[in-house]
Amino acid sequence: FLEKRPTSRRFLQLVGVGAYFIAAKFEEVSPPRVHRMAYITDGTYTKEDVMQMEISIMTTLDFKICSPTAVAFMERLLRIGGCSEAHADLARYLLELTAIDYKMVKYLPSHLAAAVILSSNKLLRHKPSWSSDMAAVTGLTQAALRECMMDVLGLIEKSESSSLQAVRSKYSQPLCNEVAKEAFRAYTALMERQTGHALLSPGSVISEGSTVPVDHTDCAQQVAEYEPDIFNVLCRDQRKHMAQADYMKNQPYVNEKMRSILVDWLVDVHRGFEHKPETFFLAVSLIDRFLEKRPT
């Protein structure tokens, strides 16, 4: 067992590299070349290793790469809600925290995205925190989202003491409105039922003055007129290629902590490449689906 465990760790990183390489090819206009994927492993793997893992993942998943991820739902909900850039950054921060934690695999992508929006509304003290429009679009009530919302909010507190800081570091930067720094204060106030507005106080990074909605109606790429149809198709297809919530129990050497370390590392990889959010979340989805079918 001790002899095999280090091998499984090395194998898991190669799975992550291969999954990210596939996701980048699928989502990006200019995906990285294979030698760059090998380079980011500090010489642990060769180009041939990465290409072999790419083939292994593709064949194991029967070349079924495309699957709706939570970010696809969330970005649409952000547009429907007319969220500001600061609000959107907060929601993205929460969603990336969920990618690190294995227990969040159990939630449907649409359910997770809705719970993230609800959580961000709670932190920002928006009234109502779950509008009738959101309920109509998602088909989910606030009560139905409560369990997932509490799990999402719990990740904020967990992130403060976690050794895995890639997401928190990323969203503590001015480019992301420093929402990670403000989120914990807002969470603490929310849990204590205080009346203070930690995220909306004067001088705060996320302030009332920064809540101007981003208008996407004139952007042809957003195809706003087809938004409801796209959302419905994503909802219909999201169950087809989801990993089982308990797949880790069949893993003899890989555990939840090792998966979290891998995804945390991929956050930095994704940040370095400056790729789209969809690339990161598709890569995480591919990792979970591959590990479900191929216990290491």
C-alpha cells in the first residue's frame, strides 16, 4: 500500500493535466500546446505522458466530453438577475470554492448555481434574496435550496483556515474586487444576525455605488433571445454525464483530500493561462467522471 500510494498521487496529477488539456481544447480558441502542459508539471511528466492520458480519458468517457457545468447555469442566472461585476465576482468566488470540496459533487449543476446566487444575495443583503423571476427560471424555491446554500456558505468559513488557498488568493486581488476578503466578514455578520452591512458599508470594495448591472442585451454572442431555450436544454442534459456523488468510496488510493489538492492546483494553472471559467469547471467535471470509471 505504501509503495503504491505515491504512484497514485503522481497519476492523479497527470489525470488533472490531461483533463485540463482536453477542456482547453474544447473551450478555448487558442488552447495551450502539449509541451506547455508538460512544462507546468515541473518535469514530472513528458509530452508523451500527457498525450497518453488525454487518450485514456477520452476513451474511458467514450469521447463524451461536453456536459453542462455549474458555471454555465450561473453565468446565465447572473445575467437574468442583472448582477453587477462585484456581485458576479462574489458568486464566482463561491462557485470556485465548491469545486474544491468533494461533498459538493452530489448537487446538480443547476441546483448548485442557483444556491450560489442565493448565497451571494444573502451575503449582500439583497431583498428579496430569491426573486420570483429566479424561482420561475430555475424551478427552485428558496426552501429547496436551503441545504445547498448552507453548504456553500460553510465553505467561506472553511476557507479561512484551509491550507488550500488558491481560490481565496485569486479573489483577494483588486481585479476580482477583493471579494474573498469581504465575504468572510459578511458571512460572520449573517450568521450572527447582525444588522451591519459588511459588504455594503461606505468604503467597502463591494458598495452600493458599484451595483450597476452589466448590460448584455446588445452583445450578439450572448444570444439573449434564446436564453430560456438554452437554459432548458442545459437542465435537460445535466444528468447525462454527472459523476456519482459517492464515487470516491471505490478509490483504493485516492481520497477526497488528494482530489481537493489537485483542484486547488488547477485553480492556479487556470489563472496562469487566463482561460475562461468554463475551461476550469469542465476540467474538474472530466476528472470526477474519469475517476468514477477508472479507480486508481
